[in-house]
Amino acid sequence: MRILISNDDGIFSEGIYVLAKSLINLGEVIVIAPDSEKSATGHAITMHHPLRVSRTKFFDLDIEAYSVSGTPADCVKLAVEAILKDRRPDIVVSGINNGPNLGTDVIYSGTVSAAVEAAILEIPSIAISMARSKFETFEHAGNFVTKLVEDIFEKGLYNNKELNETIINVNYPTVSEEEIRGVKVTTLGIRKYQNAFVERKDPRGNSYYWMSGEVMDLEQNESSDVVALRNNYISVTPIHFDLTNFKTYEYLKKLDLEKTR
Amino acid sequence: MRILISNDDGIFSEGIYVLAKSLINLGEVIVIAPDSEKSATGHAITMHHPLRVSRTKFFDLDIEAYSVSGTPADCVKLAVEAILKDRRPDIVVSGINNGPNLGTDVIYSGTVSAAVEAAILEIPSIAISMARSKFETFEHAGNFVTKLVEDIFEKGLYNNKELNETIINVNYPTVSEEEIRGVKVTTLGIRKYQNAFVERKDPRGNSYYWMSGEVMDLEQNESSDVVALRNNYISVTPIHFDLTNFKTYEYLKKLDLEKTR
């Protein structure tokens, strides 16, 4: 099995190392990731600058690794279409992100976007995120994803071609392994922030703004990833990239938009 | 009516000027847009640098305008949460993008992401795109969107609260007004590219890559925006930001993922 690993925290982050160290047990692992932190880059791609690729040593592991001067989506696109053109990956795993990627927030997430790009290229993919604490490490999250990849392929966990276009978004709770209550298949919850910006003044009296904001405590659907994590479950959310809003599609079709013209 | 305008081509692009010039007939227009081109930035936001905001003249129009050192999503977030905190916009219109935003490509689009950010903040929004040619100008596209905004509010075109979380993604064909055959409510089609990267060598013999690629001629759903544009219809696609894949959600729930742990 050939596994491509990427992330948005950069190729020298702890999460990607732990992930690779665990996945190497399943087959050939290739790491192609941004050369520096690219959090919150969403699905940005680089069209107006060229991308630099450097073959690099990957910590103490004997793994083929490349750092790329681009976004997570760039890394996966470039990997599949150029660097690994004749060695198509069987799966793409993105992470382990340092911090959760829950609910509405996935739309901003570089980690998830790397997995979405894989799905666009028709490769199964998983994004894995965990808020690392002083006491909890990424190891258990890495082991869980490794088992998930194994189940997908070796045990044929889902032999469903639709799943080729499904991204599995996993969030791992920040508690000890004993405190984890299980695995829940979830929907995306709602994440909203208050006090989103902090205004500061520069020495010349001009304003500038820092994005900030605290997560609001909102009512959530019981099926949501936010609720699962809150209750110490591992959340597994299937996501896709078809943004068509079918609910309002039927509604809009009934309106006579021709009159608007 | 208070209308916030943004885009991803930058505040000094032709499309945003044409859009503002048309929308000013409906009420108060405020332009808050990136200080330079931010195409293909997807839903990136700026968390690790502060955002600079400059009040600016806007061509020959008497419009309140600000340029922001960030992405289209930053502009809308900062507008709603800070600059216009006490003057919440009734609608956000993003564009007119120079180039289409069809099918899968909307996920990369800064223009669409500005509108998506508005919807996350519960403000109705429209994204408008058009491939401008030597012969066709943005004027007709601007006029169409202006009529659409008018219909939404003055004629109560859709009094449906779900539509608050719907983004209307409009693509305008690159033909003369006479050649336009009508308006179609559409779904997102498929856009894939071949020869996605071009490799070059620098003077020291090191490789770098340009993102490139030609659109592939794929079979499309008849209801898609791609087909509508091809047949000279204006496409109106309702999109949303809930990426949950409900089709595979039910399927995954039936699997015993607890065993994976």
C-alpha cells in the first residue's frame, strides 16, 4: 500500500512525524508537505508563483519526503500530478493537526483541504486532528488512524465507490486513552466566534486588526462532531466537496428568475 | 438597503468597479476588498499576521471604500465584525470575478469564499463571475445582479429563512446580451484539469513547478452550471457550506467503527 501524508502545520511539525511513524507499519509512506506552517489557508492554491520542491530528510525515519513552498492543497495536487505521477497513492492522510477541525471550521482548515484535494483527484483520504495538551501526545490518534487505514483496505471496511469521493474527517479528544468512550460517526456541528477581531494601534496611530475570537457555546445537533468530542468520543465525519445546496435548489427552480433578467 | 461589496481580484479591478456602479442605484454601497489580487485563495483567512485597513478613494464613485491586506474571506469577516459592526450589511455581493467560477472550481475561488463567509455570518450573499472578452464587458452581468438583489429584497423573491445560509453563485456567459438564452437554476458540475503542472529549471538546474492545466471535456449532468454556460444561459447555483456527506454518513454509521479502536 502506498500512503501519501501531508498536513498544514508544516513538514517539521510533531503531528506529521507521529502520523508517519505509525503509518509506516502499513506499507510505503511518502511525505509531501508545506515547508512552513500554513494553518487556516483553506483550499488556497498557488497559481501566480512557481512551487519549489526540496527532497528532505524526515527526522529519524527512512521515509521519502519533500517540502513544498505552497499550501496543503498544492502539496497533494503536486504530489499526485507530478512528483508521484507514476506512483499514484492508494490513500492520502493529512495531519495530525495541532488543534481540532470541527464543524464549520473545516472550511478554513488546511489539513482538511489537503484531504479534500485528494478526494477531488479520486483518492480516498482522511484528515486527523487533535488538540495536543501538555499531558496528552499524538500517539493514540496516530494509532487510531493507522487502524482505520488498515480497515479500509485490508478488511474492506467499505467497498463502496462513493467513498472514493468521501473525506473522512477524524477528531481525537484531548484525554488519556482510558477516558475515551468510543467512536462516533458524526455530522459537522456549528462553530461561531465572538469578539472576532482585536484592534491595535501602530506607533504612528494607524489601526490594524488581529483575528482573534472565542468559540461560542451554541446549541448543537446531537449527531454533531462538536458534541461527540465534548463527550470524549473520537468523531468520524464523512465530508464531501459538492457545495450544491439541493435543499434550496428545488425552491429556487420554482421561482421565475427569467423575469429578473 | 446596505450592500457590502468584495471580490478576489483586488479593490482596483474593473469587475468590482462595474458591480459597485450598478448596485449604487439600490442604496448604500460599501466596498471592502483585498488590496491586491487574491485569486485561488479559497477560504484562507489570516490568523498569523495582523490585517491593515486603509480608507481609499474608489475610482470616480462617491462610495465608502477600504482596502484590506488580506483574503476575500478576511475582508467580509473584518467588515461585518469590525468596520461595519454597527452597520450590518443586508447583503454581500462578491465580484465581478474575471473568469468563471463553475463546478468543483468554486472550492478554490476567493470570490465565492467571500460570499460563503457572509453566509456563515448569516447574511444573504451572491457571487458573480464572468470571463471577460475583448468584446464583452462586465456591464450586463452587473445589471443582472443588481436586478437579482432588488428582487430578493423589494419583491421578496424568496422569503425563506433557509436562504440566509444559501450563497447564490452566478456565472454570466461571455456573449453579447442578444445571444443570452435565459437564466437557469443549476447544480455544480465537474471541472478537472489535465497537464496540471509545468516543470521548469532555474539557472542552477533545480526544478520548480507552475500550476497550469487545461479544462478537460467531461460528461456533465444536464442540470449543471457548466452545461448552462456552454449553452449561453446565465447559471444561478445555490451553494452552502455544510460539507457533511449525508449520503455516506448513513453508510458509515452501519459499520462497527468501534472495532477499529
